[in-house]
Amino acid sequence: MNDNLTNKKHIPSNQNNNKGKILIITSVEAEKEAILRGLQRVNPFDVVVSGVGIAAAAAKTAIQLANQKYELVINAGIAGGFVGLAEVGSIVVATEVIAADFGTETLDGFSSIDELGFGTNRYNVDNNLVLNVAKALSNAGQEVTTGPILSVSTVTGTAETTLELIRRVPGATAEAMEGFGVATAAKQFVVPMLEIRTISNVVGPRDRNSWRMKEALQKLQEVSSILQEVLS
């Protein structure tokens, strides 16, 4: 079962000159600082650190949405990319936000919470919003991919887990830890949500020496500068 994160009355665009507030949720302070460096003016953005993981992201996003009206929520940060779909140094804009390990293991393999009939482990992102943002980033010379972004509770560190995630979610582009939490809160408050990730490493066997976190944070700064022109 898919739930759409769509409320077309609230989607910002240059065409309708919407000046509503936009909430950006990051997991750590370094991501927030990179985004703030990219924003030449803070308005209409609030940039907030949630902490790491789905639960922390959901709680912090819900608190913000309960206390301030926002037209859009963006979960932004760095992430791991799946080989062949999102290379290190590129940007991913989510078409779906999926809790990849939200379900149960069975003798026949993994069953998602959707398959069990107890809820949903995925939210669709408004297609027009995704396309507009991806086009703006591409027009600015950035390497951009659109596709599902996975939210996981444990960062992948083996080839076996990588292959299992690819099997569960064909076409998955990137892996992070907060998007599903942000999307869940946004859904409750009927606010559109985007997830945007800059790729710092490859999803697979853990190799810290190959990570490019500094470069991914710089890319996040560049993304923020472009988003400011598109969404404000």
C-alpha cells in the first residue's frame, strides 16, 4: 500500500509566488551548517537538527509542524548510494521514501509491514515537485538521480545485505536513516515532503577510507543554494 505525500494546495513554486515557510530537517549539525552556508538568506527556511534515525526524525518533525505552519518539509543530508544508480558526488531526489527493514523475517524471507497488512513502509513523493527540483538541479550543472530512497535502522555494511535491499526494493538509489520518520510526520500534518541526499559513499562493505563526507557536505551546500532559488 502506498501513501502519497501530496497536497497540491501547499506545494511551493515560483509560478504561484508562494512565500510559505519551508522546514528542512537534518540528522546532524554538520549537515545543518552546510545547508545554512548555501542559503544566502534564511527566510523562508527553518533548518532543524533532529538527531539520527527514524524515531528521532519523526518526533522532531512532528514537534516543528505542531508549532509552526509549513508549506513543505525537506529531509536533507548525505547518504550512501547504490552502485550504478547514484554515484559518489551525485544528488538523489526521492520519488518514494521507504522503510526498507520495517517488517518481519519469515522462513520464506522478509515481509514488509505492507505485506503483513499492518500499515505502510513507503510514501510516494509528489511527482511534479520531484521533477521541478531535479530539473533545477540538473540545469545548474549537478548530477541528479530520482528514485526510491531507503530508510534503514542499521547502516548496510556487507555485500549480502546490499543484495537483499536491492531485491526488496528494485531501483533503490540511496540509503539513509531519517526519511521515513520525516515523511510519517509530514503525512500526519498533511504537508508535502521531499527527501534530498548527496552521496558520500557506496552502499556495501564498510570502507571508511573511501567515504567522501567533506565533498558530500559541500555538495549539500550547493544544493541548498539552488533550492533557495526554486522554492522561495
